Amino acid sequence: MEACGNPPLGRPVPGSWPPRGYFIKVRTLLNQFSEAFGTAVDPVLPVLHQSVQALREAGPDNPAQAVLPRVLELQDQLQTLCDKVAEQRAYLLIFGPLKSGKSTLMNALSAEYVSEVTALPAYPCLVNIRHAAEQEFSLTRYDGSVESVPSLERMREELHRAHAELAERLRQAERAGEDFDPAVHAPRAVRRVELRLPAAELERSGTVLVDTPGLYTRMKFGYDQMTRDFRDSAACAVFVVRTDNLFLEQVFAEFNDLLELFSRIFLVVNLDTSKQDLRPDGSLAPSLEQEDPQRILDAFESLAMSAPLKAALEEGRLRIFAVDLLQAASRRLRGEEEPEDDAFRRFRTELADYLNSSEYLAAFVGDCLRRAERLAGELAAVGSSEPVQELGGLAADLEREQAVANQKLETIRRLDGFSWAEAFRPLREELAQAVAEDGAEIRARTARALAGAVEAWYRTDASLGDLGDRDLAPLLGSCQNELALALHRELGRRVGAGEGGPRIPSGVRVALTAAGVELDRIARERYDALDPYAGIVPASVPLHPNEIPVRRGFWDWLFFRSRAKVAVRLFGPPEAPRKKVPKALKNRRLGPPGRAALQAQVADFFDSFFPRIQDELLEKVFQDYALPSIERIKSGLAGIERDCRERLRRAERRLAGIARVREALDRLEEALEDSRRRIREMTSLHGVEEAETAMGKELVTNDEARPEPA
């Protein structure tokens, strides 16, 4: 069965193209190109790897990290291109709708049962399958990491987990209204799967099968990037479609884009030759796919084929084959010989012819050189991208930050050892002087109140203890309250006027301001936290009954009672004079001498109490204000010192990261410039635009016969 629109293909006759020795010459030229390409491009890879490491280690606060996903993508593409040229393998891309027969085609091409393996592309990534003596599995992720997987079962588990995670990341991007980019939104997503397994047919042909997910799935976010990856890794493409879908317009909706990406596409129409049709009489007859599949292809060409597909067919860039892939795979797996006119045999023959032709070699050379030039150009553009250009300004900002931090540290060093306690001491003296007038008024007023309380006591029946606790003690408390409020008020006036801090030289004040310590703010905060009554203590006048002259009566004289005993009988025991004393008895027994002695006791106590309590309250207010303020100043300086040192460490780390990135990118720029110069020389040497003609001329030789197709 012949392919639609294609001339019959058979064995070349003697003297026909290609001539003897053709494929040896192809291989020789390919070897030469591979060696020259490696010399031109391979040196970029280690320098590029160093740039990736520098970007990774730079940290998320380095703006250049924004280019890391793009650099990783370009690194992967360049590495794939270098591997492709070095291995000189033919990468064959197989794509098509879901359930079109791609896996069956891969079984037939490799003559091995790889269908189980090729079920993996349900995850949106490429799967490369090639020959190896033993099975090997690996994953390449968007962040550039490569992981070996011990078994196919583990591979499935990992892809199942990754698929669920990828779907969730995709939904998150959709909810955020962002265009999903796996390199940015899911850097741990799988970019490519590598499968190596024993397949003698793949070993003989040197072919790498590139399997793809169905093109019409929800996860088409990476279609544009994936098709670029297709083009970078595949020599040509095979599109598989079932006859049932051949006339569906949506199946070929994006085929025009693929025609622009590949110089040769093979369209394989997957037949089902076992299918039967129902006749009017109810009997079953062989379907058109079994009886005359050419009519289906003719109808497709005349009725359903778009103009671009028709043009590609006429130009020879599109080849169409109608094949029962299930039957072909069955024969190949059983090792059966294929008939001469077998459609699948003709498909393999033409595929092998193309992969061993001057057309393919010219396309291979031209594509590789253009691809290398473009990748090198895109990598070079990274150095002039906005995030990288920001590094210069960021470095200048960090250096200024270092200078400021070092200046502050020098200022703090100069303040080390300064006596803050001595600097605050004048404030205490100033407060004492400032409240002296208020203190004198409070003292005089309290003294009068104390004397009045004693006089009032004589007009009551209260005990001597009541006089001390009930009448005199509150007056002492009120005196302390007035003193405390006067001190607090005076301190507040000074704080409000900016005079509540230490008395320091102007140079020290300037240094504190430069270091970032605000004395006025510390003074206000500490003043607001003060409790003006914190230093007040309960106080009472100690009254001594035995020191008060008491008149003795008739019976006292009769019984020879001493004045002390008389005082106890009148006031109660000295330690608790709580006996009520009627006012008449007070006046009769105490008289003017007793009154004067009692007033003297109270006055003598207050004369010693007032200056002492005034000094204690002053010291309490001063200490409660000054000591925490000093601690705040010291802790503020210590905190600023820690902050400056941390800023210096952070700036040093970031500057080192910037330096590493810039040095790595500078080395990369040099390597790329040298590589691009060599690529341009190779492009000029091979004449890429006229590559096919040039290759055709070089390949004319008569040394060897043409080998059998793979």
C-alpha cells in the first residue's frame, strides 16, 4: 500500500542517488561537525553552571535571582543541544491526540514492548526513550536538578505526586490571575523524563524516541515552550492519528505551527484493519480501512486537508502513511519478516532514508548552529537584563549602608566609658534647688497643721495614741504627697523644656544623635512611666507620755506616786497610750507646761522628719528617673551596635553574592563571546543557508554501497 501523494519507495538501483560511499561520508562529516561544535560550545557549559550556582547562592534578596528560572531553562536547552550533537543521535518526536496509537508506534519502532513505559506522558513533559544495557530512569526538573529513580513503579508514584502538585499550583496561578509558568510557579515540576532500557533496534539505529503528552489536555500551559523543546531535541516529527479522527478539524488545529517547526513531518494514519461494517442485510463485511484504505487517504487529501498541509505534502516536507500499527507492532515484537510492500516497512525505510540523508544532515547542522547562536544570544542578554543591571545600584546602596554603619560604630566606640551617672548628677542638685521654695512652704504649712492638731486634741476626749495615728500621721502623709508632686512637677517642666537629660558636652550629644539615640524621647518615656508617689512611706509622730509633765493630784502625793506612774494612769502604757483622756482632765493635769512639752515633741520630730523625707523623696524620684534612663541609653547604644554589626554582616554577604554573580556573569559573557565567534565561523564555513547544496556536493563519492535502512 502506497502513501497518499508519495511516489513509490523501493530499493535504490545501481547508479542511482545516493551513490556508493554516501553514508560513510555523511558519518564522517557529522563526526567533524560534532567535534567542531563541541569545541565551540562545550566550554560554555561549566561557566554557565558556575553562574547558576552563583545565582542560587545569592539569596532571594538579590534582584538577579529573578533571572534564575530563565537561565536554568537556557542551561537545560543548551545542555540538551550539546548532548544531541555529541551523541549524534536522531531524536524522533512522536505526538498526536490522546489514544491515537503513539505507544503502539513506539513498540513497533523499537521492536520492544515499551507501551507500559510510554504511559508516563500523561504528565505534561517530554519522555526520552533510548537504548541502554540496563534500565535507568531519571527526572529533570525546572530548577535544573536531575534525580535518578530506582524503578518504573517509583517513577509512576513520583509523577502521580508531581501531577497533583502541579495541578494545584496551576489553580493557584489561575486564581491569582497570573499566566502560569512552571519555572516560576512550580520550579520543582518535572521538565523531562529520561528512560534507558534494552532495545536492540534503538541501539542499531541510534534513535532516541521522544514521547509527548496528548496535545489536547487541560495542562497546555507549556505548549509553546514544549514545542520549542520538541524542535530542539527532535530531528523530525511523527504525527499519529486514527482514521476515526482524521477528518476532525480540531485534531489538526495546531498542525500548521508544527509544520513551521520541523523540516520533515511523517503523518501516520493508524488503521484498524479488523474493523467490519454492517451491510443492509445484517451481515458483516470488511470495512473500508481493510478493503481500500487508500480511498480514505484520498478523501482526506481532497476534502479535509488544509492548504498549508497540502503545500507541505507537495513540497515533500509532509509524508503520509496508512498503517495498521497494532499489526505492525505485533509482527515486530514477534520478530517476523515484513513483506516488501508492507506500509510500515516503507515508512521505516523512508524515515531511515531521511535520517541518513544530506537533507537531514544539512538541517541538523543548520538547526544546531542557529540554535546555538540563539541560545548564546539569549544567555548573553541575561547580563544586560534589568534585574542584573540593578546589581550596580544595589551594590552602591549597600556600600553606603556599610559606611553609615561603620560611622555609627565609631561613634559608639567613642562613647564607651562615658560616665552617665555623673552626667545625670547635676539634675539632682537642680531639682533640689528648684523645689527648695516649695519645700519651705510645705514645711511651714505642715508645721502649723501639726501644732493645730495638738491644740485641737485638747478639745477632745481622744487618747494620746489617737493624736499620733488619727490626727498627726495623715498630716505627715499629706506633706510627703505635696513634696512628691512638687518634685514630679519640676522634673516634668524640665523634661518638657528638653532639660531632663544628662548634662553632657555638645560633642557627646551630637554623637548620640548620630548614633541614633534620642535623649528627649527617652526622657519623655521615662517621665511618663514614673509613679510620683512611689517614694512615700507611712509615717507617724512617736509621742512619749513619760516626757510630758503631768500634774500630780492629792491622792498621787498621798500615795507617793511618781510622775511616770501618774502618766501611765492618765495615758496608758508608754508603748500603747490608748486610754481616753477627757478634755477637762487634759487641761487640769497637763496645763501649759504639758501643752508646751507635747508641742515640742511634735515640732522636734517634724524638724528632723521633713529634711530627711524631702531628701529621700528627691533621691527616689531621681533614681527612678535617672537609672532607667541610663539603662535605656546604654541598651539603645548596644542595640544600635548590634544592628550596625548585623547590617554590616548582611551587607557584606549581599555584596559578596553580588560580586560572585557579576564575576560569574562576566566570565559567562567572555565564554559566550568566544563561543559565538566560533559558531559564526562554523556557520560561515558550512554555509548554513546553502547547506543542502553544499552537503550534496561534498557527499558525491563512489566508495561504498548504500546500507540497509534501520
